[in-house]
Amino acid sequence: MPTMWRLMPLAMVALTSAGLAQTPAQTLSDLHLNITPRTPAETGRIAEVVAPTDDFTKAEPFEANPGGAATVRARDDADAFSLSSANISFQDELQFKIGNGLFRKLWVSSPSSTLASDGLGPLYNARGCQNCHLKDGRGHPPDAAGQPGGSMFLRLSVPADDNAERTRIEDYLAGTGNPYRPTRPDPVYGGQLQDLSVAGVPAEGRMVVTYAEEAVELSGGEIAHLRRPTYRIEDAAYGPLRDDLMISPRVAPQMIGLGLLESVPAADIVAGADPDDADGDGISGRAQIAWSARYDKPMLGRFGWKAGMPTIEEQSASAFSGDIGISTPLHPAPSGDCTPAQHPCIKAPHGDGDARVTEIDAEGLDLVTFYSQNLAVPARRDPADPQVLRGKQGFYKAGCADCHRPKFVTARMQDRPEHSFQLIWPYSDMLLHDMGKGLADDRPEGLADGREWRTAPLWGIGLTRQVNGHSMFLHDGRARSVLEAILWHGGEGRTARDHVAKMPPDERAALIRFVESL
């Protein structure tokens, strides 16, 4: 059974569980949250509530509401991920709808008569947030080789020169005693490959993905088929690619429950870390540390496939800059991810300089952030069904819950009542784990090495096909089903993967049914 998760004071967590021997306690404090501290008695009650269950004969209390009081009823259409928190106020519902409008907006190139919508690119991957996060759900790989990625792109980086000046986060991480490999955006192609561009500016190139099928034998004579992707860049428009270029494919993740994940106290997340596997269970989750552009300090990384962003606001601002080429107060460069080597991009017109100052102003970024924070988690389907309960027991027995931690309780906050003090069921510990060679991108990011990924939340996973018309999972969409995603697990997930592969077929089917009920 999974280890009992601990709740410790923040100072102790920062100095022990995260393995950051030289890290001050305030590193992992919740600068973005206005928290009312928990009393010792309250902390004890929370520890009991979030402890893993050992009773699989019935559903747990409140299990049907994975987002706590913010949970919305499960719809049977494609809008299941697009509803606001159920406990949101009438006034805030208006803010949510305005934010939705900005999230769905299609940006246009400059100069344009529509001053509130110009500034696209000059290099970009999509014209709007909704283009990648279709219906606020998951992206997918290109449908055919050579097509624009749409809801998928390639992160780019190169090893940092030994003589290069370190960034603030690299300088900070070097002082913590943690091993990490500093990298830089490619000096010519930047931090990600943009396959689209405005008129007069060449797009950077095309991502091409090809697959090789692999058969995997399972118990009971069943055969599963995995597809192993290979990525390459063609039609590179700004010169030859470096031999040491590192690429990492990324599909757009689903958007539900982000505000609740942002509201979990950092101490509770880091308490689950065991970087040296001190308990010998083979699981050694690590806390990511990210530099906050908003607070100019290191913070716990929570968002992104390698937990490279500390808050939803910063994740949103980064996406505006890198994905759409839209400047924000946090990333004011009007040319987005363009580099000095890309002269047509640098010289192209942009949408700065009017009353907004940046192409989306602080108010607009706040509205998009609020919208993203309040996309609600749908209610569970059939949590008390006998097959679902049997699958839940198998999920725990296989060790899946060791990383896909079922429960947290969010912080108590006066200014975010919809997220305050909620029992939530994301099925993620929000930590970095070694997922083995098969899923490795060999591209470090902060403390994450080339084999580590943040545990992806599982809530809503069973509605993916309903919302997005596909069931492609993992960071690059290679898995075409929940079973395929499990079978790709290696490293720390290898034991659980092998357990599932060896289960009797009916038990394995029950486990899949449980996951798809989340």
C-alpha cells in the first residue's frame, strides 16, 4: 500500500524533504497565496482525511466531487471542461466569461485597425489559446507528417557554455547543492520551434513525427501495441540546426482544476518528496524549483510537463509570448520568442505602443489567468460501481497511487473562496519522477533531468475522447489509450507498469475502468 503522506511545517519541509540542504525555508513559500495558517489540530485532521484508503468496498466520502465545492456536474458533450467553478460568485462569473473571450480570441498581425487584437507573432504556433487547448482539453500530435503541429510543438535548448553567465535560477540552483545541467534556448531558433509566421517573415521550420509500432505481450494472451515516435525538424529557415540541439515534444495539457492545484500549500506537496528514496520503495519524487518573474524569487514549480512554472499567471504569460508571440507585462518583448539572429522577425511590426503598453495588458492577463484558474473539474462517474472499486484496489495494489496521489486539501484563503479549504482528488503528487529511458526527452529543465516528468493529474482523463475526439496521452500524445500510457511507464513507474501487465485480464480491465472514471 502507498506510504502515508506526511504534513510537516514548511521550514522543515524546505530543508529536508526536498533535499535542498542549502535552501532557505522561504524558497517554497506560497508567495502567490494569502493563506490563513492551519492550527495543529486542523493539520492533524487534514492528515487523516488525505491518508490513502484501505477500504475498497465502497466509495470514499466526497469522492464523487474531485474539485470539492467547485465541482460541476459531468456533462455528456464536448463542453464538459469549459464550465466555471460551481461555487463562483455571480460577479466573478462575469469575469470568467470575459476571460473566456480573451482565451478564445484569434490574434491578428500588426498593423491592424483592431488595436485590441493585433500583435500576433511574428513567429507563432497558434493564433489563440483555444487553438491548442481545444474546448479547454488536451492537444494531440499532428494528424499527418508535415502538417503544422497545432496543439503540439517542440521545446528547444542547447547546453550552456561553461563560460556563459548563469541565469538567476541557475545561480540559485548551483548554490543549493542539487545536480542540474544548465541549458539555454537555441541562439538562433529560441526556446521552441514556431511553425507559423506572419506575412513577410519565414516560419522557423516544420516538426515531423514518425512512429514505429511495438507489440507488448500481456497476461492472458493479450497483445498491446505501442507506437514509438521519432522527431525531426525540416525546412529550417534560419540556418543549419546545431548538432547538440535538444528537442522536447509537448502537447497542450487539459485546463481543468488548475486553480485548485495552485492553491495546495507548497509544504504539502514537498512533504511527499523523497529524492534519495530514503524509505526504499523505489519512488523518489523531487520538487521542482522555478524562478518567478512576478515575485523575482525562486518558488515551487507546479505547472507544465516538467513543472517549470510556479503559477498559472506565469504559465499563461509564457504561453502568450512563446506560443502566440503576444507580449505581456511579465514578458514585454513584442517579438516573442524571436532571437537577434532572426532579423525579419525582429524588424517586423508589432502591436505595442498604444494604451495597452504591451500587446495584452495587465488587466487582460489577469482575466485570462482568472478564467484558467476557474475551469471546473467535472464530477466523477460511477465511483461506487463494483468494477470501478475493484479497479481502484488494483490501482493502489500496483503502486500507481504512490505517484498519482489521490487527495490534497487546499489552503484556507479569504480572497479565493472558490478554491479555499477544499478536499480535492487530482491523482497527482505534483512532483518530478524518473519515467525511464522510453519516455526520456534528454532535455533538462531546472532541476528536472532528461528522464523526469511531473506526475500528470488524472482527473477528467476519462472524458478526453468526449471533449477532444481522441484519447492520446502522455507529454507527446504517443499513447492512444490509458493502457498504452501505463505500458510506457519506466524508471520509478516500472514496477507498477509490470504489475499491471501481469494482472489477470479482468483485473486489468477493472483498473482501466477505474482510471477512466476519474
